[in-house]
Amino acid sequence: MDTLSWLLFESIALPATLAGVGSIVLLFIGQRMEPRRRGKMWLIWMCIVVGLFMMQKLVTTDRERVRMSLDTLARAVTDKDMNRFAAQLAPEFSSDGMDKKAFVEFARGRINDVTIDPPTFTRCDIAIEGDTATIELTARNLVQYQGFGVPWASQWTIHWKRGPEGWQVTQIIPRGWGGHEIRSLQDLHP
């Protein structure tokens, strides 16, 4: 079901493939048809393709909502907006013995010391189960500290919960940082 949902609502592959393959097929079939009938076939085919594009534009899946929340969280970090960052964390947030308030202060100390360019997510696997979601991701970005810019890669597991405020983070687990494997947020302490 996830694959069908992805094809119909999230992936540009289905409508693009249908548009391309259908156009080629209609070109060959249409050569033997009378012009009026060929025009109707083209109109019907284009309506189907445009309908699929519109359906994708109008329908937002849970996976897309989680991804939008991740993008909001990433923008909050790059903008150093700790209020927006904190709003993305669920009230019951807990990671490595830190509650929401302690984690925001933990992150503030690290985020304010550096300038972080918006990340590029090279891997972003989202698994949703009911009102919870898990993201396994790899992010790459340029981090600047005291005028020196360094390309940086990190791997994370982020757990989310759907609530009245939308999708919010309940736990963040670092997996890798700058090419080194880490197991805990405490490993990020200076």
C-alpha cells in the first residue's frame, strides 16, 4: 500500500511516465485514426495526466507532512530560531536523559556557536505506523565556525508523534557525526 500511495500521491514518476509513454502510443495509434477521434483521444489522455498531477498537488500524505516538519526543524536550526526549534519538539520529548527544556538549552549552546547552511538530505527514509513515525536520515551541509567552513555529514534517527500541533519530535538519536560513529547526544559535548 505504501508503494501505491507513493506512486499516486508523492512521486512525479507515474504521471511523467504516463505522459511520455501515452504520448508515444497515441502518436502511433493516432496515425490510423480520423482527426476528430484522434483529437478526443489526446484530450482524454491529457486530462488523465493533468488529473494525476493535480491529485498529487492537492493530496498531502502523512509522509509528506512528516518531511515538512523535518524541513521546518532544519530551517529553525539554520536560522538559529530556538522558539521555532522548541515548537517542533513534543512536550514529552526525551533523549539521553534530557527533557524538552534541557534539550533546547543543549542545542542552543551548539547552534549559536556556528553558522549552518541549509542541509541536503542524502537519505531520508520515513516509516509511519499509526500516529508515530521514524526518520532515518543522512544530512550534509556546510558548517562555519570562527570563519572556517567545513562540509559536514551526520546521520540521525528521529522519532515523531502526531498530535494537535501536527508532527513533533519525541526523540533524536545521533548515529554519525563528521564521519565518526556516535551513540549518544552526550558524545556531542565539547
